[in-house]
Amino acid sequence: MNARSESTDTDARVRELQMQVEDLKELVNTLLSVICEEPDGVSSGAAPSYGQPKMNYCM
């Protein structure tokens, strides 16, 4: 292989890895949103509030 071919292969691999990183970032953000959401669907940050039954969630 010559230097130009190696450079092209490296550039293509870097672009592929960047796309995978972006996909994984999106997946992680989605998973964090699901994990952090309250069991009753309210994203207030206080769970469970008084008067609401425990939903047997373990996080």
C-alpha cells in the first residue's frame, strides 16, 4: 500500500467511527432520559411524592 491509500483508508475509518460515536451518544441520551423519568411519567425530580403508591421500581 502506498501512503495515499493508507491515508484514505484511515480517513474512511475515522469517519465511520465518528458516526458510531454520534449514534452511541444519541442512544445514551435516550437511555438516560428513560432511566431518569419518574415512574408516574412526571419529570419533576421528586419521586415518589406523598400520596402516590410505590410502584416497586428499583433504580
